[in-house]
Amino acid sequence: MNAAADIPRHAAILLAAGASSRLGQPKQLLALDGEPLLRRAARALLATAPAELVVVLGHDAERLHAALAGLPLRTCVALDHAEGLAASLRAGLAALAPDCAGALVALTDQPALAAAHLCALRDAWRAAPRRAVASAYAGVLGVPALLPRAWFDELMRLHGDTGARSLLRTRAGEVTALAAPALAHDLDTPAQCAATPGVTSMTMPFDPTPHRSASGFDLTPPSADERERLAARLTPEQRYVLFEHGTERPFCGGLLDEHGEGVFACRLCGLPLFRSETKFDSGTGWPSFFTPFDPAHVRAIRDTSHGMVRTEIRCARCDSHLGHVFPDGPPPTGLRYCMNGAALAFTAAPE
Ligand SMILES: [Zn+2]
């Protein structure tokens, strides 16, 4: 047996299922120093080197999940999260692997939650793993707290808005307390948020989507000024196609017979959209391609205009209309990107 095997292992549970009814927006996505509270709390818990981190989601699960992108954790959804804190705690405990000896439980709405305090809780628990270790603030014992596995059954029987705090009270003799007065401050109301230094961009949800495609192109939309400057260079027909969802007449667009080697880019913003080697003669009279330059460079939108159900294709950067995609193309994709020549600009590959 080696020394590492003697150290009791803890898992971490972050409870983030609540609906923030008093705040009118998911407080888990409030930014503190530019980072959502949810992501901050997850990173602080990961700093304790848990066997695993389970984040319990419920309300707004999809948006919250996106804010955790790239972190080594698992999420689970508490379907009955509306019942209260107990339901989230049960979901988190149920999701843990059976081999951890304790669970470090935390909430997202304590802006003072810090990795140093969490590590202190962990170290105190490792010294006496049969006991719980809890944070002491505002005259009570509460979370974050590290709860030993022997408590799990009783925690699984909690109901309603009763969290770990009730057990910390009834089993106070088995709890080691670590003072953390700053944790008394939470973010339940707009007034509390306003009084918390560093809480910013309260209406802007964190967007972890990279604005750069895998092929290395910036997908940030042009500003209004830039758009106006670019649009000034367009012909009336190009404006009609790009901005008014127009379709040029078949066999009239200039690029139908362009068979050179090169790249077809968005006529407005210049984002590369198709490569010449994916162009084929569809016989329709419009330039046709079987796959885009980069899947992230085009956006597909359901289009029910003209009494048909079609899939419209727009530029992913500037949102200009380009054409439609149909499922009757050649292999390998079987797709036919039917584009307006007026929406594209061709750049020949260097000789
Ligand atoms: Zn564009």
C-alpha cells in the first residue's frame, strides 16, 4: 500500500439548479470579475483535486452547461429541482461514484467562495474523515462543507428546501467548524448584487463560444460602421440577394462558370465559404457545392417562405443570405449548397 492510497478521497458537488426567482435572471451566470459565478465555483472546487466534480443543474440547464465548457467535470440534471435544495443534493449524491469517502458540497451564490478555504476544509477533513467539516458564518454552520459518506443515507432522505445545513445542526457534535465570515454574503437580490464589488455585466450571459473557427477565421460579426462601409461597395443585385433574401435568375450569375482553383468567400464580409474542389455542375443554373469551407462558416436556418420548407444558408459571420442547401447533392455529403453567385466573391489560388 502506498501513501497516496491512505489519503481519503473526496468528491465535489456543486449545486446550481436553482431558479433565482428573486433576481429575475440565473444568478449562476452573473459575472464576478468577468467570469460567471458558476464557472468560478466549479474551478474553486476543482482546485481541491476531487476524485470527480458533479455539477447539479436544473433551471436553465442548457445555458449553464455552456458556461462550464472545457472544465473536467460531469453535470447531472435534478428533474425535481423545483422542490428545493434537497432534491439537488440528492441528485448530486446519487451521481457520485461509490468509492469516494466524502462529498464537498458548495453553492454558486457565495461570491467569497475561494479555493483556499475549500482546500482548508478538505485538509481538515482528511485529518479526521469520519467527521464533517463545515464553514461557520453568520452564527451557523453551512456550506461549503465536506460531508462523510456515513451521512449520505440521511442526506438522501432530506426533502424540500432543506439542505446540508439541517444535518450540520442536528449532528453538530460530529462537525469541525472553519470560520469563513465572508461567506455570509450571498447574491439573492439585485441590492445584494449591487453591493458586491466586482459583480459586473449582470445582463450579459457568459458566452464561452470561441469566435474563431477551427480553420482559424475570426467569426466576430462586423460592427454597424464596418457593415455600412462594406455594403457601400455592393451592386444593387448583391444587396438584394444578401440583405433581402433575394434569388438571382438562374444561369445569370457570374460565378456559375468559374472553374478555376480557389476560394469562394462571402461577398459582404470576405469569410471563406466554399473551396473550388467542392464545386460541381448541378444543372440548376446556380453555383453548387457539396460541402462548405468550414462547417462553422455557414449557418442553416429553416425557411418556410414561398410555400416551401427549405434550409436557408447564411454567412456565419455577417448573417447575409447566401442561398439554400438541399439533400440531393453528390457524394460524399449528398448535399447541394445552391448559392447565389451574387453572394460570393471568388479568389483564385496563387499559381
Ligand atoms: Zn459574410
